[in-house]
Amino acid sequence: MSDGPGLTGVLSPETVALVERTLAELGPLPDPTTLPPAEGRAQSLLANARCNVDLPPMHRASEIWLDEDAELGAARCRVRVLVPPDAGVGAILFVHGGGFAFCSPETHERCARVLAIESGLPVVLPDYRLAPEHPFPAGLKDVISVLRSIFDATESVGVSRGPLLVSGDSAGANLALAAMLHEQAAGRGLPDGALLFYGNYARSFETPSYIRFSEGPGLTRGKMQRYWSFYAGGQEIEADPLACPLVAGDAELAALPPLHLMAAAVDPLLSDTLMLSDRLKALGRDDELSIVPGVMHGFLQNTYELSAAREALAAAGRAARRLTGRS
């Protein structure tokens, strides 16, 4: 894998300092993917709690419950709604990451609040079902159901009808992209665009970045193999674009709304974003691509301590304004 300008594959001094502080505060923690699900989630919540301090104030922060959709196969879903001061109409559906198995709207709240402020739009976070208890496509169906609810937004959802974007980080980016592919195939309306952050888009572990960063720092190839195993639940999903969006056909990718793609330079998943970008370019599209140097997977969680995370979300906010015609 060749590096672009400034992409050395080395963590920045600021990121190294953050890693050292985190280790000093939490100590060495076991790999959560090797723990029983409940224990792994508890550890993930603990690790992310230090990121969710000094939360930027919202005009409104509330929760709603959306009913199950038996026809779609979606469960009743808790949704966190974050409305920034002076919010515009419309919303961003933000799907949290966590390897399809961990995390929640609470673990990603500071990140989502910063995105809400930078974009000027309400951010809606679904608490979708998690693997391994609920493998593919359970969580995806929940995300699709929430997306449809926002399209039909009323005051009960907490947002006003208007431009709609989907977004997500890591596994959440996969789910956001897969949701659009699902709705496209169903002949339903699509969002105005998407903000996709360091997503995992295929169950393939021999890409250049998987090889280069197989042992991290942070995310490793072994962890991703276990995450994908949780999500697959024994199913053969490698050829299903709703599980692995990189295998979607050219026509399906060409018909997607505009995308803002962002990746971390020191990340086993870097190649996933680069391969998606290359396919889109080959189709004549002009989607935005940003590779943030000196940071590792999950860096957007650290907006309190990491200037690179704040700058990256500011860029995503500007992209959101462009995609919704508000720039």
C-alpha cells in the first residue's frame, strides 16, 4: 500500500500521547472480542466513558422508541435524538460502530454532538440490535426501519422534514451504506448523501492495510476476524452486498447519493475505504475522500482530547452542509 503525502503509517505525537494517557488511566485491558458479549460491552462502555466528558450542549437531547416493523423484520428500537442550537430542518442518521457487537448511542454521544454542531443538523442515533446474539441482518433491519421513520419525520421523531443524510463509523459505516443499497433495491427514496468514517466494507483480511497494520495499533486483524464472525453468525455473507457493500454491482454503486469518505491512515480498514473510493471513481463519480494522517481506527471518539478528531468532524460538518445545499 503506497502512502499519499504525509501518510507515513506512523501515529502523530498527539495520538501517541493520548494512547499513553489512556493506558495510564485504564491499564491494560483484555481483548473485548475474547470475552462473553456482556463483559465485552461493559468494558467497551468503560473505555469509551473517558471520551464522553464535557458534552457540548444541545438545544434538545431526548430519546424516543420506534415500534417494530414485522414486515421488514425490524425490532422495536430506542433512538437518541440530539438537536443542536439553531438547527436546520432535516437530520443525520448516525449509526454507531463497535464491530456490530459493541457500543451504543451513549458511547458515541460526544462524537455525535460535535457532528450535530458542525453540520447544524439534528443527529439521530439508533440503538440497533447487536451480534452475536442478533447476527446479520438483524441490526441492519433496525437501521433501515429508523431511516424510513426519519423520511416520514414528525414531531414524535424529534426532527422536522428536510434534507436527510446517513452517517456511521466503522461497522456503522457498513450499516449506513448497506441500508442505502437495501432501499435502492426496494425502490424507496434515498438520502441526500452520506458521511462514512473508516468503514469495514468487505469480509477480506488480506488487503494491504490489513497486512501492514495486522497487529494494530488499536484495532487488529484478529479482532476484525472475530467481529465479522459475530456478525455472520455462521452464514455465508461474503457475496451479499447488504453485508459486504464492496461486492455491490457497478450500477448499484453508481446510483448512490454523493458520499463523503473518511479514513484513518493507521488502520487495518484503510484499504476498505480506498477500494470503495477507487470503485466509485472508476464509475465516473466525484465523491470526497479524506485520509487523516497520524491517527488510528476510532479516532473520532476522541474529540475532547484530539485536535485531529475535531478537525475531521469540522470537515464532515462542512461536507454535510454542502450535501444538503446549505454551504
